Amino acid sequence: MLNQAPSLNQEPSLNREPRHRAPSPMGEHFELTASIGGRHQRVVLTEVAASLRELDVDGVALIQDYPADAQPPWCAGWVLVPWPNRVAGGRWSYDGVAQQLDITEPANGNALHGLLTHTPYGVSAHTADSITLDSGVLPQPGYPFELSTSVRYQLVEDGLFVTHRLENTGPRSAPVALGAHPFLKLGSVPTEELTLYINADTHIEVDERLNPSGITTDVDGTGNDFRTGQLVGAVDLDDAWGDVRREDDGSSLHYLEAPDGSQVQLFMDASFGYVQAFTTKEFASAGGMVTAVAVEPMTAPADAFNSGKGLRWLEPGEVWEASWGIRHLTGSSSI
């Protein structure tokens, strides 16, 4: 089941203002702490890309760290809007008119992860245990639309609840999709010793430029079946899955599990029909190079502007909200 925001009878900490850190390539850093339901929560967000930088519950780190004076390795923590993943060649067509986005993944010649990954967000609201960061998308080459966007991060008993809000503030319908790029970890357990579970029934095949080939395969009997788990250290991934398995409320769940049964879980509401996993053995953490894994919620797969899969068209004035989150389960409470 998808987590909900804490009720009013819970007791967050009295730290009413975000705390600001020293300057970094990611701009201001906003730190929130809370004590909810007998557990202690802490999160750090960044001004640039509204990125998730740190998250811990009861002192257990759930997000892979990186040096304070560095750019996020491998897009760590970014908010991805108005598309996640790739647009092949940065090219697509709107009402028969060719559109060309800037190429932001030169190695593969694609437009990668939307338009706000290097954009500062403003603080539009904050409480003791939540903060809302907002920014806008203006008409530009390849995307002639106008959006107002925000992301609300709220600490909850076992982790973090994230709500995205997109509004079409322009005069014509606009194509949108969104995602996020968190690198998950589980305290001091080496990531390569964690088991990755992806609760999805189909795998999206890609070409040599990592764009969908148009073929989707059942995971049954293949190396792409992560429904019963595979060791992170034994796989090399930059892969996406569809047909996620859902709870009765439409939410879905994917997670990393430690040998003691504890878990860090990514949960997504019904708007998110796809999940991406990316592994690297060259993540520059604050303590040196480590193995890391991103588990990424996506409302659409790569190249949705061309395929239309998962793509949402917002009418002028229309608002869309979607939520996901991260939670920590101890070994005794894991499923």
C-alpha cells in the first residue's frame, strides 16, 4: 500500500526552517528532521534539480551519498520532468511539425532526463517535516510548452513521501511524463551484497543507444526476472520494466533487501507504470568509489514522446499530481 502523509497527532521536530549548507554545485541544501511514530527521520534536498541528496531513518542511510562539493554522480537524486529517461536523437513531432531537443547525452546522441536537471528550484512552502520546491518550464526549442512544476518532500514514519505537481500554464495541450533518479542503499551493508527485487512482468528491450527497440518481452525464464530477487553485485543494469505488479490501490513496490531481511523500498502510486534500474561500480561516494544502484520510478518509458507509451497530455490549466516514496523496514518487519 502507498504510504500517506502523517496525521496531525504525530509529533515532528520543532525545526521549522530548512537549514542551509555551504555553497555547492547543487546550490542551497535544505535539511529537515522529524521524530514521527517513535522513529527519527532526516532528509537533505538540493536547490538545483530539486534532488534528493540524503535520507536516513533511525540513523540508517537509505540514499547513496556523494562529496558535498561535487555534481551528483550518474544523475543521482534528480527530478526528471517533463520526461524521464531518453528521447531518441532528441527528435519527435508535434502536430506534424518536427521538434529538436538539445542533445544532453552526447555519447548516445539523445535528450536525457527532461529540462530541469540543472535548474534551481525555489522554496514555495515548508513545515517542520516537509518542503515544497517549485520551478517552471518555458517554451523552448523542442518543447514549445509552458509548465508550472513542484515537488513536495514529506518525512513520514518509515521514510519519505514525494508528491509531484504539474500544471499546464500555456495555451495548448502539452505532453508530460516524469520520474526520479534515487540511488538506494541500506545503511552500512555494501550495495553489491543487497538483493534487488523488481515486481514487474515485462522487460523493455533497447537498441545500442539505449532507446526502446519496440520489443517488450515477458521476464519468465529470463535473466530479466527480478521478481524473486537477484544479487546487485551479480548484475549489470541500465534496464526498464513495464507491467508492474500492483496492489489493490494501484500502487507498486520494488526494493533492496539485506542478508538480515531489512529492506529499503521504493513505492509508487498508480501514475507510475514503469521502473528503471541502473547499476555502476564507479559511483564516487563521499568515502570513495563504490557500487551503487538506482531504482527509478517513471510514469513513462524512454522515448515516450515518440511512442506515446505512458505519455500524458495536459490541457491548458489542467493539473496532474503523482506520488512515490522510500521507506525503511527492519529485518523483523520485512515482507
